Amino acid sequence: MSRICVYLGSREGNSPAFRQAAHTLGTALGQRGHTLVYGGARVGLMGELANAALNAGGSVIGVMPDHLVEREQAHFGLTELIRVPNMHERKATMAANADAFIALPGTFEELFEIWTWGYLGLHDKPMGLLDTDGFYAPLLAFLDSTVSHGFLAQATRDMLLDAPMPSQLLDALEAELS
């Protein structure tokens, strides 16, 4: 099956819905036979996602820069933990090991970089936002506004899938992958 890179924070946010979404997504990835590629931490939403995928029988690849191994409390119970020298290598390694991308609440930079790479033709992998509890609704409205104001092509906006539930987003990504 596919390797799906998930961008998310090591923090949990202030709503239990975020932790539940990470757990549900991790479980679904494992049950559907996908390999999770993520930032490699054992804490916060990252740890919840990875543990749920592992508990559902999935494979999990973590990618973490050496300087964050202690700070982010690396997850040493993964299928594979790839240590890299810096953040640039982390993002490049995660992207190289993925067939699709999902962003959960708590991250922006990686999402915009991978979306830009897609726009520039550096990859043609599907990308999506998990809009848990409406977290990304203001961003999605802003992106739609950039289309209506002529600063973003509709085709570029359409590259970024979104759904409120993990199963819906996985269904959309899987359809793009097949």
C-alpha cells in the first residue's frame, strides 16, 4: 500500500478533538495497510498518531533531526526511525518517502512547502488537510478568496484536498493514488 506522510505538531492543542483525530487517522492508516511517515516524536499528537498506527498493525517511519532527538523525545518503538542532520533534510526525507501528504491541525510551514513543490511540478502526489473541528476553515476560506481575487489559480487550489473526518480524507487521497 501507500506511504502517507502526516504533518502535525508535537503539541496537543486545547481540544480533545485534535487528539481523537490523530488517533483515528493513525488507526485508519494501520488498518488500511498504509505506512505512516511522520516527524518521529513520541509526544503530543505525533505520539498519538504513531501509536495508533502501530497498534492497528501499521508500519511507521519517523524522521527526526539529530538536534531534536532529545528535545522532541524521539519514538524508539517505530518500525524505522531515520535520523537526519537538520530540518531541511527531515522535510526532504519525509517527502521522498511519501506517496501522499496530510496536514493535521498545528502545522503550516510543511504544508505550504509541499503544496508549493506540487505547484512547481516537483511532485504529483496528492495532498490534503484534515479540518478537525473547523481548525483549517479560516485558512480554506482565505485560499478560496485568493482564487476569487486572482492570486491563485483554481487548479492550484484544487490540488489541496480537505475533509473534516479522517476516513473521508483517506478515501479522497486513495482515489487520487489509484
